[in-house]
Amino acid sequence: MQAGCTSGKTAKGEDVNSIFQLFGPPSPGAAARDMVDPFDPDKRYRGMSRISAAPWGGEDVYVNIYAQAIQNDDDAGVRGVAAKALGNHGSPDQVKLILPLLKSPDPRVRQQAARALQRVHNTEAIGPLVEALLGRPDPDRPPIVGRPALLIPEPDKDVRAAAADALGQYADPVAAAALVKGLSDDDLLVSRNARRSLRTLTGKDFGFDAKAWSAFLATPAPFAGRLPYVYPAFSRDKYTWEYLPFWPEPPNESAASPTGYEPPAQK
């Protein structure tokens, strides 16, 4: 037997003639087939994850598959990874496909949607992101004249934190006012993200002092000194097996500005 090779069968009984088949990642062709497998949502999830992480994952044929999956797939996990893929590779007009997932009953899907909206820019996202941060109106309890609307709070802190971060790209009074309210969130990650987004939008820093922020936002041109928004990027060290020659690099990312976003002119 040649060194480095083995023979046998996989768990599904398929013939294996190489260590690369036994332990290596699937080929691009296999991943592409998996992402449209009509019978196995796990395959669709894994295939879409691998394709969207590839340098060529933004080709039109794949973006169309992400868009179809986010609307039509009956598996929540697949819809979530499709939202992530559209965030990485989609266009501003596809934000409308991501927004409904902010109301998914699955918190993991809401998280993916909020994080995807950090990476693609469209002002239509402001209202839904504000609701993800502060709560959305309760349809079963209509507002009473003269009283604030009753809200259904977002229970997942990671969704609120991601929404607070995403709002930092919108120099908009509604977004900024919501971020001021987000400073008092019970979770420190959420309040920190709200503060960071306010710093990005204004170039100022009043800490967690909501009154000081509100007073500044009431001044003329509060966004004149805004800074470029850069979405948070995933990065980690290699796992042990990723040092093997046939294994791909970890899916680390570089921080960047959202698609469709125009950074402020540098002074």
C-alpha cells in the first residue's frame, strides 16, 4: 500500500481510497450540489456555508440560490445561513429579503439577519433594526392616544447587540435616538455597541450619558463629524488540523464597509 493512502468505507458505505476523501473537505462541486439538495437540510446548510465562504461565492448563480433559500427554504438554519451569505455577497436591494428574518421565531436566524445587515446598506433597514434593538409594537395591543406604544422586546441580547452595531452606519435621527435608548440596555454588550455606534455617527463620545447624547443630537448638523462605519469581522487562529496541507484556511475576514455604503469624506 502506498504511504498516505487508505481504503475502506465511509459511514454511509461509500468506497474510500484516499485519506483526502476520508478527512478532507468536500470539493467545490460537491458543496454546490449539497446546497441545493432537496431532501437534506443539513447538506444544504453545510454546502451553502462552504460556497458562501469561498472567494467565488459571490457569483450570480450562487447569489440567486441564497436569495431563493432565504425566501423559500423550510429549514430555519438554511434561511439563517442564506441571510449570512446575502450579507456577504448581496446587493442593497436584497436587504428586503433579509429584513423578515428579524422576526423569525428562531433566535439564531434573527442573529444571522442582524449581522447580515451590518454588511449591506439600505435605509429601509433602519426601522426594522430599531425594532430589533428596542422592541416592536405589539399587534394585539394597539397604542392608546397620548401614551407610548406597547412593545414586544427582543429577548436575545446578541440580536440587540448586532442591531445596535448595524445602526452605526446610518446618519439618521431615528437611528441615533434609538441608540441613545440602547445605552440603558440591561446587557453591557448591547449598551457598548450603542455607544460605539453613536461615536461613529458623531465623532463625539459622551460615554453612557443619555442626556448628553440627546442634547448633542439636538444641535445643528450632529453628524458632521461622523467617522467611517466598519462592520465587525470574524477571525480566529487555526485549529490543529488546519495546518494540514490539504485543509483550507480558517474563514477569517477583513473588516470593511458595507456594500452600498458611502463613507464620509475624510477631512
